[in-house]
Amino acid sequence: MGEKGEPLVITQNGEAKAVMQSIESYEQTQETMALLKILALGARQVEEGKVQSSADVIKGLRERRKAR
């Protein structure tokens, strides 16, 4: 790829048409995208009020354990 391992942009008539990158860079990009999706999902759940306090979660887990 580029001298510093950066993705290489391939152009046609001065317009970007494709990007070539190393497999390591591609995998890192995919991991980053997955983490961003998880963060976006979490933010949406917070906005929708689909959250519980840690105290409530711990209390519920303890109650479930006692019920066994």
C-alpha cells in the first residue's frame, strides 16, 4: 500500500474509484466499525430509556440466585 501502510486510492479520470488496503488495515477497520455500531446501539437504548441502574441489575441477579 502507501509508504506508511496507508490505504491506496485508485483514481480514474481524476475521480476516486477504489481503495486498496492491507488485510491488517481492513481487519482493524472492520473491528472499529463493529465497536461504533455497538456504541450507537447503546446510545439509542439510553435515549429510549431501555437502561437499568447497576444496583437494580445486581439486586435482580441476587434474587434469581436465591430462587434456585
